[in-house]
Amino acid sequence: MARRLSSTLAFALALVVVALPTAAFACGGLIAPGHAEVLRRATTLAAWHDGVEHYVTGFQFAGSASSFGYIIPLPAEPTKIQKAGDWTLERLQLEVGAGDEALPAASVALRHSFAPVQVLQQVKIEALDITVVKGGGPDVAAWAGEHGFDLTPDAPGVLGKYSSSGAIFALAKFDNEEAAKRGFVEGQGTVIHFTIPTDAPWVPLRILGLGKTTAELIDADLFLLTDDRPSLAPRLSGLPGWEYTADRSAGESLLSDLRSDRGMAWLPASGMWLTGLRLHAPTWTVSYDLSIDGGGPRPVPSIRVTNTTPVATWPLWFAATGLGLLVIAMARGGRRLPASVQPTTQLQSDLS
């Protein structure tokens, strides 16, 4: 049964991809020349309140590519893209006992040269160029290739599945040379905060398998903040690799800590539900996305054919959001939690 989530889709969803060379990164597909980069870690907060989703995500990287990026499906076009706060993701990990490893800290200059794809937004955040586009999956893949993204062979098909459901794509391009100028080092990254008007939250999971072999593992930690205990689809109890790390009312201390971070004042001071999830499963088993209380992209309207003239069956519109969220982590000398931000609730095991 669908339940109302705190209206701004800032549904706290922290998705962490474990630091393994074979791990897929959270909610996005990695793209790099020769695929020389590997995702070390990804953390995402998805929170929903008052009809708006707040999607905060960051990635850590390792590898030798001089430039690379990510493609992340979104349920709708963001109204705002900004650098995220300093400790939101770390505070959520502390809440569920995920450890105190350094988390990522948080750019867009691609042009409108590929006709079938419409560029909606361009933003640059530190060493990350983010472009939001609209278009068909194969067209977006071709456009991305034209703009320096070295896509894997399965990209057109994967993006096509998302575009047919009405999803938007965020393409983020990270420049290692620019990062070097800023003093960033391997393992660091940038945390980005997207504000997306939606009816309910949605988390893309299939994209995690982009360019991966079926045997490679997807490791992720997911956090959801909603008005009530959420209804998830598909039901995770019947799927391999899922376990709960939290399933309880969010404490006022946690919410207070989160609200004090940059860009998080929208979060209610009380009355939120915290859901923590951990995924550890082979890529071939993750062939679905996660809908929270019925959330997700709006399907593209079909075209009615009134005569025998062939009619194009491409969706009327697709959004490809260039959302490169490469995390230039808060590694050494990076941001630290304020003294007041301390874990207040111990991890509850076996909540399923």
C-alpha cells in the first residue's frame, strides 16, 4: 500500500558501493576510456517531502583514466543541482554503524551538437561537468559518445530501457587533470545534491550493471527517509542479496544533525521514517529498479496510428541528465563532522 513520503523527495537513500575493483557503483553507470576506472565507493541519500525528491549522491574512484564519468537515470528533470553538504552522508552511515571511512566531498560544459538530444541543463561543480539531456536511449548513448564518453557496448540497450519508461538521464564527466589542479587525489570525489519534483521516490538499480559481467558483484548501502514506513516494489524479501540495516522512526537527533548541513534545511525536524538497506548480489540478479510508494518515471504516452503511414515509435521525450557525481572524497584533510554529529542509534541487525 502506497504511503505518503515526506513530500520533498529527499528520501534519504544512501547507496554505498563497496571499494572492490569489481563492484558496481550506486545508481549509475561508469564510463571511461578503455574502462580504466573502477568505482571504489558510492553513497546516496534519497529523501522525499512535499512533492520533491532530494537526491544526494557521491562516488569515490580509483584507476588510470585521464577523464571519465557516469550516467544516472532520474525520474524527472531536476530543478536544482548543487554541491551537497559536508557531513550528511557520513552521518547516515554512522547512524547504521557503517563505519567512519572518509566520504566524498561534490561541473557542465557539453554542447548541443547531437540533434536528437536536447540539452536541458549544464552545471559545473568542482572537477565535475554535469549535463542534463532529453532524448531517446540510443540517441543519448550516441550523443554521449560524441562528447567524449567511452560507452560500453550494452549502453544503448540499457539506456533504451530507461528511456522507454520515461526516465531522464544525468551525465557527469570528471576530469582528472582539473582534479589534480585542485589538489584532489585518487579515492576522493564530489557529492552532488539534486532537487527533483516527483510524486514519490524512485531509485535506479539496473544501471549498476552497465558494462559489468554477470558474475561481478554489486555492493551498495541504501538509506531512505520518508514520512511513513515505505512500501517497496519489488518486494525485497524474495530477491537475492538484500538485508535491512535500519527500519525505524528517525530520531530527532539524527534529523537535527542532517538539517544543520548545507542544503538540508528542508528536512522536517521530526516525523520521518529511516530505512537502511544493504545489497550484495551478482549483477545478473539486479534486473529491476526500486520504487518507493509507487514512485518512478512517468511512461511515455503511446502514439495512436490513424492510417497506414508508418509512425515513429520512439518515446515523445526522454531526459538524459548529465549528472556526473564523481566523489572527490573528504579523504585526508577533508571535511570533518561537527562535534555534535555523533552516532545516536546503534545498528539493529536482522530487521528483516
